[in-house]
Amino acid sequence: MVTHESDTTRLEMFSDGVMAIAITLLALEIRIDRHAGESLGSAILHSWPLLLAYAISFLQIGIIWTNHHNRLRYFGRSDHTLLVLHILFLMGVAFIPVPTKTLGEHVLGSAEEFRSATAFYAATLAFTAIWFTALWMYGSRHLLREEIAPHLKTVMNRRYLAGALVYVAAFGLAFLSPIASLVLITVLALRFLIPEPTSVTPSQE
């Protein structure tokens, strides 16, 4: 007999697999190009844009995984709508390596290339954040476990709506200042590293 808990466990396992592949692809996209007569150390140093893009995206996917893990345990079961929202959310996660590589390759390009690459990157993160927020808001309204603190939904709704809006703002900012956009994206990720207040954690089972 399939239980509600097995529904969410299977969903989490599938999501973990997608995120694990996405985060691994980030490293596989890095190539240290060494020109004739160039030392290996110099080649590595000249690859800093790719390494920086990798670090930012690794942090992003890591934070996405952490938040997804923490939120999914608040749901007592899953349903068709939650699964569809997860598919859209994971579509964004799986795509992150593409704009990451594009960004790393064009940080030192022309101003227009840097702006376009940063906007492409920010748009992907915004897309992912919007669908994550949607799946949380739907799940918290229809699938939340009974023992979860009542005010948690409001706190988390504000947290994720604000995060999604910041990513959208980072997308717009990319056309004005790509560096400021990337700083904003990184600061937001670091903000989500801060543990949530104990008052909004679920009751012990």
C-alpha cells in the first residue's frame, strides 16, 4: 500500500537526482585552455571567469537543494498539481549549467555580451525561483501537515516571494550593471544560508 509519506519521499528522491546531475554538470563544463608557451598556473588563473561562475552556481543549486529539502518535509503528501509544479521547477534547475557556462565565457567579452550573459543567467534563476515559490505556496495551502505551526505559511510565503522578486530585479539590473546583478544574486543566496528561526520549524514527529 502506497502511503502519503512514500509519495513525498519518491518526489524528493527524483528531485535530488536532477539537482545532483545539474550540480555535477557545472564542473564538467570547466575546461582549462592552455595556449602555446603558457604555463599551467597562468592558464588556471586566466580561467577565473569560469571558476567564478561555477562557484556562484554551485552555491545557487546548493541553496535550492537545501530549501527544497526543508520545505518538502512540511508536506504530508503529494498530488498531481504539485508534481506538475515540480517538473517546471526542475526544468529551471536542470538548465542552470547552460547560462553558467555562457556567463563564464563572456565575463571578459564586450559590454553587450556581459550584459546579455548576465541577463540570461539571472532570468534562469528567476524562472526557477518563481516555480519554487509556486510549488511551496500551493503545497502549503493544500498539502501542509497538521502539526506545522500555523504562522509558518505566512513567513515562508513572504520569504520566497521576496526571493523571487529579487531574482527578477537582478534580471532587470543585468542590463544596467551586470556586476551589480551578480552581487545581488550572490547576496541573496548567502541570505538563504542563514538558518530559519526555530519558531517556524516543524514540530517534532
